[in-house]
Amino acid sequence: MKQRFILLVLLLIFPCVNMLSSEESKDSKRVIIICAHPDDCEITSGGLALLFTAAGHEVKCVSLTNGNKGHQSYTPIELAAVRLKETEEVAKRLKCAYEVVNINDGELLPTLENRLKVIRLIREWKADVVITHRPFDYHPDHRNASLLVQDAAFMVTVPQMLPEVPAIKNNPLFLYTRDRFTTPLPFRSDIVIDITPVIKEKANLLDAHVSQVYEWLPWINQSNDIIPSDKEGRLNYLEKNYVIKRGFITEKDKELLYKWYRYTDLSKVKAIESFQICEYGKQPTEAEIRDLFPGYSAK
């Protein structure tokens, strides 16, 4: 009799549990950030990625090259290994998936072979949102990464293209990251994310890329900044020079902060990340945008 009672209780409980997990998975968003080099995802979109993972969504970062040329001292073989370890550390800190494609730095091309790789990445992740560079960025790898993602944007829905990986039924939202270039077209802010709550956490993500933020980038940019040697000093340096400086707020951004967050006071917003909607993927309604992004006001 006792066993029958326990069985009855279990039968009553498990459907509820299954219903709950089904509801949770239905609301969970899947985001993939596809950039050219290890560290590009974090520099351009690390704050948004942190907000997504904190809200229980799934994030994957992809570097389409191994970044093996971006250092003044390491050999390419040494640097590829160093940068792979740095992305593994980011994955731990961000609680995300991270994949580095083994294509040499500076040699990424928009070939059919690479397009198929990108189609596979987006399909296998079952992405709702795909983020990449604009095609007008300064680095050839950035531009070609953008072209590859653009060329995959429609094809991810075509079943006979790479038929061994099931096509995505609903086209994802494709977004471009912000850059400073104006020719042939300047960046246009459509989605603005207040990353003030995760400024320190974003600095901590960048801190994992020791070979870049403390060594290569100061060297190649001929910076006179003195890099602190202690952990706290380094995080403060990154917060000031990367997160806040690059997270500047334009007048257009202010309009969008009022619109999406319904803020009445912007004085506490210290840094943002901004994104442009690509014309080739999903064209979301205002309601869909509000549903997609953490922290946005429902109306």
C-alpha cells in the first residue's frame, strides 16, 4: 500500500516538473557571437553576454581565427596556444561555450568552405540571436567574418544547404557590433544595452586576455599607458580604458535608452553596448525586441 502511495505521488509530481522545465526552455534564448579573433566577442559584446547568462540564457562565443599573429614576441604556434587558454578562462568566467576555429590570423577569407562552417555553427547552436562585426571594420578578418555571417544569414534556413545539419525554421536576429568607421556607411544604433550593472564583470572577462589587453594592444597602439602589475589596478585600468571609454553614450543612444528601458534619469548609466540590426535576418517587432533583451521594459 505504501509503495502504491509513493508511486502515485511521483506520477503527480513529475508531470509538473516536466511542465516547468518545458516552460523554462521555451523562454530561454540562445545567443551566438561570431567574431574574427579571440577577445573580439568580449570587447564588443561582453556586457550583453554577461546579462544574457545572468538571466539564464545560453551564450556561445566563436573566434573564426586562432589569433596567432596578434603579439610582438610570441611565435604564431606559441600564441595560438596562449590565446586558446585565454578563451578557456573566459568561458569559465562568463559561463558560456567558446569555440576557436583553427584558421590563421589575417588569413580569414569568405570562401564556401568557411561559409559552411558558419552555417553549421549557427544551426548547431539553434541561435535566436547572432552577433558579428560590420563589414566596414578596419581589419580584413573583421570584414570577412562579417561577410561570412551575412552570407549564412539566409542559408541557415535552406534545408538543402548543408543537409546533414537540420536547417533553422525561424531565421535568427542578426546584429552588428559598434565601430567608429563612417565610410561607406556609419554605424546605426538600433539596440542599446545598459551594461552599468556588469562593468566590473566585463573588465574581468577582458582581464583573461592577458596577451592582448596588457601586452599586444598597448604595443601596437603605441600607448604610453603604464600597465599596473597588481590585479585590482589592472581591473581598474580595463574598466576605465576599455569598458567605460568604449561604452560611450551618443545622443541617439540616449534616445534608445529612454525608449527601451523607460528610464527617466540617465545620470547613472556609465557604459553601454550598441548594436545595429542586419537587414538579412529576422526583422523583429518592437514587442519581440523587448522580449529578447534582458532588462528592457515590457512596454
